[in-house]
Amino acid sequence: MADDRSQKVPPSTSSNPQSTPKAPQPAQSPKGVEPETSAPKPDLNSLPDLTQGIPSTLEYETSGATDKSALAAIEETPEPQAGGRGRGELPASAYVSSRDKQRAKIANRLYLLSFGLGIVFLGYLGRDWDEEEAKVHTDIPNGWSLSLWWKRMTARFGDVKSYYSEPAFDKLLPDPDPMFERPYTLCISLEDLLVHSEWTREHGWRVAKRPGVDYFLHYLSQYYELVLFTSVPYAIGEPIVRKLDPFRFIMWPLFREATKYKDGEIVKDLSYLNRDLSKVIIIDTKAEHVRNQPENAIILKKWTGDPKDKELVALVPFLEYIHTMQYKDVREVLKSFEGKHIPTEFARREAIARAEFQKRYESEKRKRKSGIGALGNMLGLKPSNMSLMVPVDGEISPSEAFAQGKMLQDIARERGQRNYEMMEQQIRENGEKWLKEEQMATEKMQAEAMSSMKSSFTNWFLPTKQSENPTEPKKEA
Amino acid sequence: MDHTRDPCPWVILNDFGGAFAMGAIGGTIWHGIKGFRNSPMGERRIGAITAIKARAPVLGGNFGVWGGLFSTFDCAVKGIRKKEDPYNAIIAGFFTGGALAVRGGYKAARNGAIGCAVLLAVIEGVGIGFQRMLAGSTKLEAPPPPPDAEKAFA
């Protein structure tokens, strides 16, 4: 910068010899003679020489302009001089533009209108029931009294609210099919029970299957009507279910749409299930989800992706036993396990029972009585249960099995294992074929839906063509 | 678990980017037309391009700030409440509106917050209504063909 200025200075002095080389005014004052000589033409010398660059105004700013007293003087002066616009001459409302006034007026009218409409709507909500509504609300009669009107209004409000908070259907499942010989219903949750989703930055979302999930579903599908009851919405849960269970061992998948929303929480309300609640078990990971029927629930810990987990498979013997013994009310059984770890507790009880059974068996063997019927009675075996045990080919009859010292659940397990293996073999042999058939069917259905949609669209756009057709022959005729 | 969206801290980035893209694309269309219409004949194309270059990124930035801020507040609210429901979005909208208007003073911040919360509440309400409408299609019917489990079992 210094170099620039030194270069610029010589031309300026040469062009205007009268001006001093130093531009700022204070520098000029020490030379007392010059101001006097330049008195007739003060502008030229008192003004800064802009060829030297713009002089700093810092001094002026710090001293003069921002001085508050100076400002106050400027502000105060116009007041006495003000013409028609002075303060206090007219009321403040005189200075609001007519446009603003109009706007405010319209806004006020709108507020009033919406308030009035709200009142009218509330009154309308309390109107008499129409025929269909009267069937539902039999407790509140029609009539003109204020309390009745209030009750109808609140009931209608409640209807609207429940439309959004209740499950989408009164009966979540179709009526039980008597041909489908599974008296018990098992509801299973999805996330953190059968699968676990995890997210990493590299891979995004990935879903892991819990160890033994396939075995659990395939094996228990012999005994239970499997229902997947999850709080995940349909759009997210459905693809996971299709992938997890392509052969549809899960009979009914129920999603978020089937849950109830209560006090800010999602509740799986089994009373909507359309099944006898004494024969329904629900396995879940969250106690709040089943808080309407905690007595039907088995609460498992969340599975967080541990590949050595055995909790799910460990439940199989217990669930199988419930089916084997044909309990009238599963809630009582679950109650006896309350607060205990079900697999270990069940194993403990089974060990005790087995020891007892062995003791009896030994004594029976010694006595050599024909003790099968007595044994059956001892175990609480009813004739109806015996009929379930009709031997399939390749299976020894129950009496023989008893003679070999097998308990009832052992027989059931052998049967179950055999069926399971048959099932697995079928899947290995025909699984791909079934999947292909199903895919074909869905594709066909999609194509049909697409074509029907297209035809409906074209009908939309060409409505005249069809109406023209009947007229054309007439013209020809 | 919603597999269409990343989990919480990361989703802020997604939302910011998505909102920016939305604003930038929308701004391109909006200011493209505006610049075109407001230019004299013969300079309409260059006028449109100039307007887009000057204003679309700004609009994108504004949208992005809104989206990113909203998502940040949403995550914060989720983390504090440990719940997933429509109130998360409404509370986050309240704070977003307030934060964006805070330079206008207390009154502006309050009005912005309330307005934004109401907007978000309307959006959430419409979403719930739609979900309820679509829920009707998930009804389970007794299947005409027996499932494959039956086939295998028989």
C-alpha cells in the first residue's frame, strides 16, 4: 500500500501545484498562510483531494454524527413545524388504511361465522338417532331434553373417536373352521420375537431370523392355528412375513390395523379375535401390548440378534404339552407358570412327573396287571383323547407305547416329529413348485386387475363410443 | 421398525437432503416460469435461467433448513418421550416453527410455532385418516384353497 501511494503522489502534485501533497484537512492547518490566500475560493483547498484516495471519516463519525444530543436536536425540531400530520391531532384509527379496516372486518366476520357454525354442528351432533344408529345405541333414547341431547352428542363423538382407535374390524379372524382340527390359537409377535431388524450405515436395514424360527412355526402348525399378531403396519410387515413364511404355516397375519389404540399405546386386544379366549395363547415381547388380556400372554425377552438363542425353541415342549393334554382353559395353565421361566419350570415339572410315572410303571410291571386303563385314568386320559391317538401306520399303538414306559407326551412328541419330518420332506420335494404356482397365480391376478383397471379407464375416456354404437345401426337402417 | 427410513440420527441427513432436493426442484419450476414470464420478449430463456440460478438454490436451502431442523427436533422428541405417535411430529413442528421465527422476536416465534404445529397436526390427522381408510382392505377372509401347510400335513 505504501508503495502505491508513493507512486501516485508525483502526478497529483504535478497536475495541481497548489494543492498540498497531504490530503487530510488536519494536516493542512499547520501551514497558516495557505487558508488565507485561498479564502475567496475555499472549496478547492478545504475539500479533500480524492485523487489521494478516500479520506477516513472515522473522526467525524466518532465525534459528531452519533452524538446523541445532536440527534435529539434534529428530532425535536420538526415537531412544532409539523403540519396536519402531527400526533394527537387525529385519533390513531384515522391513520389505518381503509383496506386494513376491511380486512379486519372480514376476519372478524369469519371468526364469528366459524364459531356459529361450530355451535350449530354441536347441536347437529346431538340430533335424534336415525334407524341404524338407534339399533346400536339402545341405551340413549331420542327426545328433546338437554341431557339426552348431551348424551347423544358425546356418544356420536365417541363413535368418531373409536372409528380411529379401535381395530379395523369387529372380528379380526373368520369364524373357526371345524375342518381345521386345531382347537388352540397361538398368536405370535413379529419384531424381536421371530425376527430382528438392525441397521448399519454400510448395509442399511437387515432382518435376521431367530434361530429355530422355521422349526417353531412348522412344528407348532400341527397343533395350533398360528396367528401372527404384530404392531407393525401392513405395508412394512407383509413383505417380511412373506419372506419369513413362504409356505404359509402362519394361517392369519394381523398387523397394526388390527390393533387398538388406547391411551397413547398400541394394544393387541384378543377379544376382537373371534376365538374362544380360553384357547388362545399370545406370545409377545412387550407387556403393554397385551395388557387387555395379560392372562393369555407369554412375555418373552426381546431377541436382539443373538445367534445362540434358544428361548423360542425352548417353548415348543410346553406348547406341545398344552395341546397334548387338551386343557380346557389355557389361562389357568399359564397362571401356574406366572413369574417363572416357562421352559425351565416346565422341564422341572416334567422331570418330577416322569420320576413318578417311572415309579408307578415299575410297580405296575411288577404286579403285571393289565393296567393300561388304570394308567390312563391316572394320567387324566379321557376316552376322547384316546381317540386322538389313533395309530397311524408306522406308529405303535398307545397301549404298546405305555407298555414300553412312555408317557403320553412322549407319544405325542414322536408323532409330532414324524409329521414334522413328513412335512419337511414334502417341502423339500414340492416347495419350489408350490412357490412357483403361487407366484403364477398372483401374477395372473395382478394382470387381471391391471386389465380391468385399464378397461375401466378407457371407458371413462370413451363414454360416447358405446352410446354411439347403438345409434349407428339405426342410421344405416 | 420402519424399514423405509433410517434410524434416528441418520435420518436427519436424509430429510435435509430430501427437503433440499424438493425445494430446489420446485424452485426450478416456480422461478423458471416466473423468470420466463417477467422477462421481455427475446430474453425469456435467459431470463428464466437467470432466475433459476439465482433463486432455486435459495429456495432449496430454505426447504432444507426446515426439513433438517424438523427432523432434528423430531429425533430429539422421540428420544425424550420414548414413544412413536403423532404427537412427536406436532411437538417437533412447534419447535421448528418457533426456531425459524425466533429472529422476529417473541411474538413472531410464538405465532410461527403455533402455526407450524397446527400444520403438522393437520398433516398427521390426514395421514391417520388415510391409514384408517386403507385398513379396510386388510380384512382376512377364509381362504378358498387350503394353505400349503394343509397339503403337507394331509
